[in-house]
Amino acid sequence: MNWSALLSLVLMLVQLYRCSPSTQNRSAQNTDQSSTAVRRVKRSWVWEPLFATEEQTSMVPVYVGQLKSDLDKQDGNLKYILTGEGAGNIFIIDENNGKIYVTQKLDREKKPFYTLRAQAINKSTHLPVEPESEFVIKVRDVNDHEPQFLDGPYVATVPEMSPEGTSVTQVTATDNDDPSYGNSARLLYSLIQGQPYFSVEPKTGVIRMASQMDRETKDQYLVIIQAKDMVGQAGAFSATATVTINLSDINDNPPKFQQRLYYMGVSEEAPVGTTVGKVFAEDSDIGDNAAMNYSIEGDNSDVFDIITNNETQEGIILLKKRVDYESQRRYSIQAKVVNRYIDDHFLKEGPFEDKTYVSINVEDADEPPVFTLERYMMEIPEGSASGSLVGVVTARDPDNDDSPVRYSIVHSMHLKRLFSINEHNGTIITTKPLDREIASWHNITVTATETRNPEKISEANVYIQVLDVNDHAPEFPKYYETFVCENAVSGQLIQSISAVDQDDSAEGHHFYFSLAQEASNNSHFTVKDNQDNTAGIFTAKSGFRRKEQFSFYLPILILDNGTPPLTSTNTLTITVCDCDTKVNTFYCRYGAFMHSIGLSTEALVAVLACILILLVFFLAIVAIRQQRKKSRFSEKMEEFRENIVRYDDEGGGEEDTEAFDISALRTRTVRRTHKPRKKVTTEIHSLYRQSLQVGPDSAIFRQFISEKLEEANTDPTAPPYDSLQTYAFEGTGSLAGSLSSLGSNMSDTDQSYDYLKDWGPHFKQLAGMYTSHTTMGD
């Protein structure tokens, strides 16, 4: 027996001792003086430790153990009785000797122990000789369960190139057998598949790296782990689990160009930004570890550029500056690639970069002419005569054949009237004098075209500045409205003046003010130059008489500082006002106006009064006419009816206009000549009255319609074309009958409408209209 079994036996003996009758009933024996007085002999149950092994067959009862009382003299007088869990069906007892047997197959994993009670009685007296005692039968475990990996299959990830001993993952198996008895539940892990790359700890199931592995060689491994119970002894049960181990990538590989030398070409006509070609560097890593950046080293980095395509990781070479076949026919550049993210742990293995060379040939093309300058700045004085030289532009064919160039100006009609260019030598001249004050700059576009290939054209901008010449004299910037009071004193400032000049002065304008020669002897006003391009007009005497002289005209001479200087004479009008020393501009303007038209104030008031009276008289006449138009039916009312006339002219064109005058139909103002109403017979009138009381299907209604149609056909005033007149039946709802005069022998003035007054307030206005009309007719 091993140490585990021995320990289990000792624990069982201790438990049986605690459950023995002498121990359990010791206190009861001490208190029961009557029973102890008769029997003082120590007595107790005696039995061996009771164990039942699981998975035992149930065909034949299996001996478990024996109960025995120390009062049993083996004379057959005692009878043993077993009660409790499983008594009678699982466990039976031989009532004569106390031997216990198990009759069924037990499963420790379902029930590990059973609690029973034993009693010994005298067969003769049927009285107990021992108190009832409780004991336990333990089910002893056997190895009847296999280990299980409940969490499998397993998937784990570990970085590539991890050092030996790196923990990858842990697998765990379970066994339902009793871990406290024997080795049935003691597991041992081993590696079935995965050597020599991985190892497993036998007791813990921890999988570790056994060697360094490169993901670029193999990125996934399938490892099989076995778990055995009974510590791997013979006859042990086992289970396996699969572990898929993936190697994650690390940046342990530098990028490498596929070629050491690339050949490319680009046309000299290619614009900036053109793709010249692509280079590619391979990197065995994946994801961010394979990301890379390209660059160009050397002097040609100003002509070419390289960018990285982040999706394909290609290096795209772009044209950064135009190339010229005639200047340089070949470029050699060095391209460099570097990993974008570098792991410092692998720097010792070498730089994570690579270089290659790219040879780029420039392809010749028929290029347009090239101007010597991108833009030309020219000057010409204003006023220069037609044909004056402005400047010269020059262009040449950059190709080897050096084709001749023809020049022209791309300009509007306005510029065409100002400039022309010699198509052979590019000389620009004026076609008319220029005025700087109209336009100080002129921008023209000159084209150069190859004579052998007119499709090759280039352009250049020419900016022509018109230089200023002092050809405009200074003048007043505005009209000055100057007033002086009659009571003005000598030396009083009455006006400040300035000047403007359309010319452009490089040093700035400076104007000089003085009285003109013809007014130098004027004793009424003086001019004071302020030396700041302004001057003041002062009175030279005190007191002015408006009635003697209403206004003064003061000629002022203005001189500029141009070369040569120009002068102009500007007249300042000074009006004398009826005021003291302070000028009221409104009244002064009013007085000037009256003086200019030659009227006094009293005469002007009289004129305004007459105008007002005429205006009131005119408004009164208009009001009276409007009132007359509002009078109700002031003239004889001819007819009250609604006419809908529709003309559908479907004639044969212009020839049909000879049949009748169609203009009469198009002129809305033409009215037919009024003729007396055709007399209608009394029978038709009677039919009309009767038709209002019947429906449209009656004979009376149809006869009435026929009569009206006949009347229309015989009407001499009808137009000479088809006319459709529709008569609709309007029902029989009016008690008063029709107010129409159709078919009546009487004129409107012969009829009486007094009965309208009896129709109520709704017809009050109509009654007033007709009764008043009748009254007027009478």
C-alpha cells in the first residue's frame, strides 16, 4: 500500500472511532446510573474500516466488512440489523455474523460515500443489546474516467524570433476521478507533435518556444498535446488537444530593390508632374513593418521627385522641372528606400534601407519657339508720333534645325489701333500717339510661330508703360460757390481753393496761385498762396453794395512745377449777399437766382399765387367731371345682355380677305350701325313667355328656337360668314318672368318697372335704376 492509501486508512479509523458506541454513548452511560449499576463492563461495536470499490460487478455480492458487538458470544443469540442509505438493496448484512455485502455497481463520481446505522438485538427477547450506531461506507475510486480538454482546440500567437523558453500558451485538462486517492486524477502532459520548435511542461501544460523561428519561412504551426492520468503509468487513460500557433510579424527584414539599375525615358515636352517611371523594393515583412519611404539623393533632386504609393509600396518618379533635350540628354539619379517603422532590436543586423540607380533619357521633340524673356517691360513717352519704336522681342527655335520664327500680336481691336509688330524681327511700334491720362499701361501678348510648323506657337507678355509728359495745365478741382457779405471787412477770408493736374509728377505736384495779369489792379480781392497747393481768397476792402455790383469775376492764375511748367487761368465767381458778416448760403443762393431771372421778391410771390389759383381751379374741374361719370344711367340704356361671339376663320388665306373686310372683326372699337329693333310678332312673344315654363324637350321650346334661328338668318346686319348662336334653357324658376325686351313691341321707355319696388331690399338698387330711367324717359 502506498502512502496515500495509508493516510486514507488512518483517517477512516479516526472517523470510526468517533462513531463507535462507547464514544457516542459515554455521556449517556454516565448519566444512566441504573444501567451502569447492573453492568459495568466496557462494551462497544467492533468493525474494520468499511470500503466499497466502485465499478464492482453486481452479479455476486461482494464483501465490504463486518460489524461485531463485543457482547456477541457467537452462540447465535444476536441478530444484526442494517438501516440507512442503500440498506437492503445496495448493501445487505448477514444478520448472524454482521458481515456486510454490496450487491450493485457503485459510481464514486455520483455518490462518494453512504451513511448507515447498525443495531444488535437479542433473538429471544428482541431487545437491543447495543445502542444503534452510525457508520460510513466510502466508495473507493478506480480509474474509470479519461482526461478531457474542455477549452480546446486552442489558438495562440507569438512573435517570430522569440527567444527559447518564451511562453506561448497553457493548456489544461480535467479528470473526474478522485484526486485524493491514488493516481487516477494525476495528469501528465507531453508533446506529440511540434518538436523541435516547441516544448510543454509536464505538470502545468505550459507550451514554450524551443527555438527561434522566422515567420517568413513558416508562419503557422500545428502542435498536439497529450494528457495522461495515472502519472503516465501503464494502463492510464489519455486525451489530446490541438494548438494552432501563429507567428506574428516583426520588422526583421530590410527592403530590397528588385533591380540595381532602372532605365526610363521622358519627353522634353512633358509638363511638370508627369510620371517618369516606377521603382519597387520588396520587403518580406507585412503590414506596417513593410511600409517604406522613397527618396532621391544627389544633385538631380531638383529635376525629379519620388513619392510612395502606400497601397502598392511602389516608388513613383515624377518630373519636378521641365527638361530640355538640347541642354541635357541624360540624367542619372540615385533612389533610396527606408523602412518607415524600424525596430531598434534589429538595427545591429544592418541598416534597414537600400539604394538603386535610375538612368533617365530625355527624348527629343519638336518644341515651340522660346522667348529670351518670360515677360518684357517697355516704356514710351506719351504723345510720341505714330511709328515710334516701343521695343523688340526675340524668340528662337530651340530644336537643332533652328526654324525661322514669325511674330504677331494677339490683341483686341483697341490694341490693334495702338501697336503693330514686325513679323520678322519682333520690333514693336506705335500706330498712333498715346495718352497717359487715358491709359498709363498697355498689356499685349506677342506670339512666336515656327514657319515650318505653324502648330508650334509660344507666347510672351509685353507690358508697355506710357511715360508722363507735362501736357495738362492745373485747374480747379470743382466749381467754387463763393459769397461775400455786404458788410464784409478788409482782409476777411471768403474762400479756400486748391488745384488738380492730370499729369503724373515723379516729385509730386506743387502749384502756385496768383491773380491774373488783367486783375492785378483789382482793389476788391487778393490771393494768398499757402505754399501747400492751396490758396486763400481775401477781401481787399470793407463794404460791398449789392445793388451797385451783384457779382465779381476773379481770374486766378495757377502754375505747376512740370517741365516745362504749364499755367491756366481759372475764374472764380464771387456773389455779394444781403447779410452782415456771416454768410447764409441758402438765402444767398435764393438771391442769386432771383437776380439771374430779373424778378423781385414781390413779383415772385405774385407768380406763385397765380399758379396756386390755377391749380385749385383745375382740380375742381376734374372733381366735377368725375362726379358726373358716377351718376347712374344718365343716358338712355340701349340693351342689357351678354354676348359670347366666337369666330373660327378657316378660309383659304389671303384671297379670302377680298370676300369681306376682315379688319372690322379685328378692331374692337368698331360698332354696328344702330338700327331699330325688328318687330317680333305677338305669337313669338307669346311662345317666348311660354317657353320659360316648359322644358327644352317640349314643342313650344323647339318652335321658339326655330323662330329665333329664322330671325337671325334674315337679319341684314349679320356678318357675311357663319355665326353660331347657342340658346340654352335656363329653367323655370322666376316668378316675375323675363326682364328681357326680346320680342317686345314696346321700346324701353314704353315699359313700366314700378313692380320692382315690391321685390324687397335685394332688388332695391335695381328698382331705383329702372324707375329712375323710366322717370327720365317720361
